Amino acid sequence: MTALDSYGRHVVDDDDVAAVEQVLRGAFLTSGPAVEAFEAELADQVGARHAIVCNSGTAALYLAARAAGLDDGQSVIVPSVTFLATASANVLAGIDVIFADVNPDTGLMEEEHLREAMTRAKGRRVGAVYPVHLAGQVADPARLKACADELGLSVIEDACHALGTQYGNGAHSVGGCAHSLAACFSFHPVKTIAMGEGGAVTTQSDELAAHVRLLRNHGMTRAAGEFANADLAFAEGGAPNPWYYEAPEISHNFRASDINCALGLSQLRKLGKAIATRGALMARYRKQVAALSPTVRLVPQTPGTTPGWHLCTVLIDFAGAGLTRSVVMQRLKSRGIGTQVHYIPVHLQPFYRKRYGELQLPGAMGYYERTLSLPLFVGMTEADVDTVVDALAQSLKS
């Protein structure tokens, strides 16, 4: 029987191990051909002109913010229902955050929430909005982009949950950036494909891609055409000195290694199968959870979307069941079922409460108070889904 004691887990097969072993026995452990191969495959899979790999989804969010030209004194709009990194990556780049509310049934920021957040901006210089594709779902990217254009905002997608998601009735893939300046991905072990740790920025913009690449490696360039210090950079005759580099701006080391990229590339080539498996498991969940209605229901699927499901999220009327979420989670744990909550609204975190004061975001709270993530990963079977739902039904009995 599959171990179901976690809401998500990686699956590594012999092909993945062989790919990593080949790098370990090769000439490059980092900054080598596996990095370029992964980037080319990812760009092709999502339909982007550029994919720039880095060492985490957090790094991808930070790099996209800086490369987009967001700076000190600017603000961005971020939905409160997300992982910490969507907000913190911006704050660490010197950018202020305005939290937006979400749909209480999907956890997704929609146009009305974006507009309401802008009214609270009160004259602040807002530069971008970060739609978060929670659990693999999107909230009408075309409509959000039209609204962002009207408000003068760039769109940077937090797509860390949504590799493989299609929307617009199959017309667009998340990461293809048809309705954004850039999209940011994570390849943490619980995601659809795993690199160990890793992330990427995808974009159609040549300028933004070049800037992300510069910032990924300390802000350092060896391109002679970009050198400012001619007296140091060039030898007699005008040839660049072979050792020379410059830092037109400073950044961190956000590089991903060939070891990580070899694993990621091997997994990425099986993305279609992984998405299909997760989709079939979600279809089984939807059928089985229906028997627990109205106390439990699966988060509704957004129109026109074929999600690359990252999470199986249910909404539970804990008060109606006469139980707390903590009790239900403990009962599930005792039956060998691991669960999690995605997420504690970020505006409730002490750092942001101190920074921005108390915020009233009823949609975010309505979603948070009911949500629970059940196990979902490629190694599961439909029988495992039945086991989880049966355990949930037993755990909800008073």
C-alpha cells in the first residue's frame, strides 16, 4: 500500500537516478550543459521564448521583481492566500506589499479583489500584481491582465503550483506568458516535477530574460559590449582581457546546479504523464468526496481551466461537523493520512501585522478557516484515494 502520511511527496525512478549519475560522472557539476538543456525543455513545454532556471521558486520571484524594474518606493499587489515567498521575495527586494483578498471558495484573487486592493493603495506607487495560481488553478488570466493594463500594472505570475496548467479552454499554457510579463515556477520535491530545490522564470521578453540571467549570477557580466571600465577591460589592440568581468549591479548567487537540472530535465520529460495521473486522481477524489457533501466539498474547478493539479484541497464545515480542524487532522494522522493547510493568510503573520497593521480580508479568512489539503502525488492509486476519503469520513464523526 502507498504511504499516505504526507500531502505530497516526490517520486524518483531509475531514469532520474541515471540522469543525475551521468552528471556526477561528467565534467560539469554546475553552469554546464544540463542547465541549458533544462531551460530549453521547459521553455518548449510551456511555450515561452525564454526560461531561466534558478535555485528556488523564491529566487524566481525575487529575480522577476528586480528584472521587471520594480524598485524601492514601489508596491506590488499580492493575494494573502499564498506561501510566504510571494510577499517576502518582494520585500527583500525593497518593494512594499499590498495584500489583496480572494474568492472564499477557490482561494484565488480575481479582478474585484485587485481593484479593491488598489483603492487601499491610497496614492502609493503600485508597479505590479502577482496572481497566485493556487493548487494549480487560475482565475481568468486574460481578465486580470486587462484590468492590470487599465491600472498601469505589470503582471508577474506566481505559477509555483501550476506547471502544466492550461486555460482559455486549452488555448494557453501557464508559463507561456500570454497574459503576463513573466511567470515564476518552483521545483520543490512536493511539486509536479522535482529538482530537489529549484525554480525558474519564463518570459517572452528578451530584455527581461537577459536581466534575470545577469541577476542570477551576482549581477556579473563578461559581455565586452557592456563593459564600462574600458581602461581595465581591454588590452592593447582592443581585445577584452580574458579574466575580466564587471558588476553593473549587484545580486546574489541564484544559480541552479547541473545535478539539480539533470533530475529536473528527466522529470520534465515525463510531465504529461504526471499531469494525467494527478488529473485522474482528482477526478476520483471529486467522485468520492461528493458522498460527504455538504460537510465536505472539493474546491470548485475554475471555468475553462485544465489544471496541472498540485494540491487536492477540500473545504470542510468544521463548525457544522462539531469538530475543530486540529482534531480532524490528528484523527487522520492516527489513520496514517497526512494533511496540511495551504495557507495561513500572509497578512496574519507577525512581520506583516507589525508593518501594515490589522487588515480585514474576509474572503481570505473564509477560505483559510475551511481549507484542508489531502494527499496528492504521482505514486498514488485510485484505491489510495478511496482510503483517504474513507479515513476523512470516519474522522468527521462526532
